[in-house]
Amino acid sequence: MTSPSIRKHTDNAPVVVPSRLDIIQAITGVLLILFLWAHVFLVSSVIISPALMNGIADFFERTYMAQIGGPLVLLLIVYHFLIAARKMPFRASEFMTFWRNARSLRHKDTWLWVVQVVTAIVILVMASIHIYVVLSTLPITAEQSASRVQGGWLPFFLILLPMAELHLGIGFYRLGVKYGYITRASRHVWQRNEYVLTGIFILIGLLTLVRFMLLTN
Amino acid sequence: MRKLNIDVFRYNPLDPESKPHMQTFVLDETPSMTLFIALTQIRETIDPTLMFDFCCRAGICGSCGMVINGRPGLACSTQTKDLPDHIVLQPLPFFKLLGDLSVDTGTWFRQAWERIESWIHTDKTFDPNEEEERMDNELANEIFELDRCIECGCCVAACGTALMRKDFLGATSINRLARFYIDPRDHRTEEDFYEIIGDDNGVFGCMGLLACEDVCPKKIPLQDQLGIMRRMTALQSVRGIVPKFLLDRLSPRRCGCSCSEQHND
Ligand code: HEM
Ligand code: SF4
Ligand code: SF4
Ligand code: FES
């Protein structure tokens, strides 16, 4: 018995946009994760020695990677945000619905999504400011960063740091889930890995800030 | 024995006098009491107008889904001894309310099944005299694993995406399609599947919140099926752009399970 499909009533090729956007969201997400990991290691080199940080910064400026890469990262952030924002509950009714559901379910992964939405908006604003400030006061030196952190930017970083790491950690985990790399069997292991990883990066970030606070010229 | 305080959502949409409210019933807990037994006792001894759905009372028919202390679940498979003595029962959100705890899941599932064309698509002509085609036992089990869904609607009612976006197909539909995806009798191609779920009402609407996975009373492998179908669908949209060897490496195999240990239910 043939079962004609009720869907195939046009010969239009299927629309690929939603799918490709989903892929782009994933790829930009992964790129930002890689960037931020690299970033943490570059900046935290100050813990070992300010001279090392200066050397690294000098390399990135001399090769113009900072001058060109910086704005590209900002672009990547904005692009990633715009694509991901398709899923954000911007309408009050949507947000209320989601909030009510999350409260009623008491379900961790549902709450994590709320965290991801909130951190995304914070990062968008704060990372833009941060990138602008750093790139408009080149060269990057440990001394300048230290005077910035000591000169009132500390609270700014104390907010941006956990926000960025949380967003990154949750995003990484959810990406694995969505694309079937984190399965039912491995979910618990990955969730733990994610906590550990996020914790380590926040710790390194805090140590970096402490180092900047203690750095004297 | 404990005294149970059971708060039940009451509203009859057909009665113009009726206003949505919570009503508290007090019951003596009995050994191995389920919410089915508790609600039946309320209806028989306290309030005969209480509306709720039951049929099999054994977790098979899927009609007794409701929100139990905030989470969707089956009332017939939930024992009161696993709950605190204050129990709050509400109808499943998302579905049309028929009255009190009773919702209409059937209409939604019917339209969802029509949207995903939940039947075997084949050009073979059926010959009633021919011997039945044989299927490998392992594959039959894999298909059955996904076919166990009882259409209770708990996964949809728990899904933040579905609640915000009413056209979202939900995990149960994606799982349902995954069942046809691994069924060799269904001749639909990956392109056909793409056309059905390759948008934000389908598999790309899912945000990976895994509430579906965590509330499903039948432990259907929703997380794994959502992952497999999303990856398959996504790769389908970049065929021709991404080199073939990479596509093949990234592809989930055309098989419902991503992990063989899970077939012990
Ligand atoms: C290309 C762009 C970027 C450059 C060149 C850059 C550079 C720097 C530098 C030089 C510092 C030291 C403090 C200072 O001088 O103000 C710093 C700190 C920091 N940056 Fe960036 N950054 C960039 C992008 C980002 C982004 C996108 C994020 C977050 C999403 C971020 C998060 C942080 C945080 C949290 C700190 C505090 C230091 C720590 O605890 O590790 N940065 N960055
Ligand atoms: S997948 Fe699970 S929760 Fe969803 S309808 Fe089927 S049995 Fe119910
Ligand atoms: S994983 Fe997807 S389908 Fe399941 S609850 Fe989350 S958004 Fe809904
Ligand atoms: S009454 Fe059939 S599943 Fe609960």
C-alpha cells in the first residue's frame, strides 16, 4: 500500500536556514570557548611573571593579532548573541511562562538555561566595554592592567569573570547534549567535568586578579 | 498512618459559575496507596464531581499524567509514600483543560503525529498471503525501545520550549520520528526527515533543557534521540558544503541507540 506524503506537495527544496543557523550558533560558541580559554592562559601568565605577560602581549600586538583579532572577537560575540537570541524569551509572556515552569519543576537543567540567558546579556554589554577599553589603550602591559584593576575596575571583573565562565561552562555542556555527544549514559560525568572546569577557570581568573591587585610598578 | 493533605486544582470550564481554585482534601494514607487510589477515594467518599483521567492504572495507557508537586508524572505510578504529606496536584499545562485534573492530550498527539506523518512510508504493495518479513531481533528491540512511549504528554508539559512556543513538536514527536528513522521498512530519506523536523518547531527548537528526559515516566531515551536526530538533520543541511568524509565521521549511525547498555528496561 503506498502512503502518499501529505507534506510533499511542492517541489521546493527544503529550507536550510534554521538548521544552518543552529550550526553557526554552535560553531561561534565553540570558537568563543576556545578564545576564552586561550585568553585566560595569556592573561594569567602574569601570575608567573609580569614580564611573561608583557612578552605575550607584545607578540600579539606585533603580529597585529590583538588589533585585528580583538574586533573580530567582538563581532563573533555579537553574531553569536544575535543567532542565539532567536530562542530567548523576550516577550513578557514567554519569560513568565518559562520562569513559572522553572520554579515549578525545580529542575536543574531548566534553571541553567535561565542562567545562560542572563549571563549572555551581561557578557554582551561588559565584554564590549572591556574589549573597547583594552584595545583603545594599547599596548597591553601588566603594569597598565594592574593600575586599571587597582584603579576601580576590580568589581567589573569580579562580575564579568564568573558570568563568562558560567556561560561558557553551561554552553559547552548543552552543546554536547544537543548534538548527542553527551548521552544519557555520560551526562553525569560531563556535568561533573563541567563544574570542575568552570571552577578551575574562575579560580585562575581570581588568582590573576589578586596578582594584578598586588602588582606594584 | 499519615494524614495526607491533598490540594487539587478545581475548575470546570463548562460551568460559568466555576472559578479556578485549589481545594484541599484530607485523607488517611493506606499501605501502597497510589495517587490513583487517593483520587478515587476522594471521588467516592468526598466529592463525586472531581474530574481526572485513568484507565489502565498501571503506567500503560498514559491517561493519568498530571503535575505532582510541581513536576509532571503519572498519578497511577506515583505512590503517596514517596511524597510529603502535603501533595499538590495540578493538570498538565500545555494541553487543553477539560476540567479539574483532566486534560485532552489526544487532540494534540493526533495533530503532532499527522505533522510528522507517523506511519511507515513504503511503496511496497501489501500481499496478505505472503509470509511475514523477518526482522533482526536486536533491531526489533531497538525500535520497540522507542515505541514504548505511552503518549502521556509529561515530556511536553515539562518542556520550557513547548510551553513558550506552542507549535514546538516536543521530545515525544522527535522520538517518534527517530523510531521510523531506524525502521528499515520506512523508505523516507534523511532529506524527507529534514523536511519534517528541520526547523525551529522541530528539532532545532529544542534547547537541550532535558526536562523531558528527566520526567518521562517510561524512561524513553529522549536525550539520546534528540541528539541523534539533531545531528542527522543538521548534517543534512550542509551536504555538499562539508566534505563527505567529515559528514560520515560526524553522522550518528542509523540506529536508535547510542549506547547499548540502555536496553534493559
Ligand atoms: C579580543 C578581546 C580581548 C582582549 C584583547 C582582552 C584582554 C584582556 C586583558 C589585557 C585583561 C587584563 C585586565 C585589563 O587590562 O583590563 C583582561 C582581563 C579579563 N578579560 Fe579580557 N580580553 C578580551 C576579550 C574578553 C572577553 C570576550 C571576555 C568575556 C567574555 C573577557 C573577560 C575577561 C575577564 C573576566 C578578565 C579578568 C581577568 C581574569 O580574571 O582572568 N575578555 N582581558
Ligand atoms: S516520551 Fe515519555 S513523557 Fe513523553 S509522552 Fe512518551 S511516555 Fe510520556
Ligand atoms: S530537551 Fe528539548 S524537548 Fe526536552 S525539555 Fe528540553 S527543550 Fe524540551
Ligand atoms: S492510568 Fe494508565 S498510565 Fe496511569
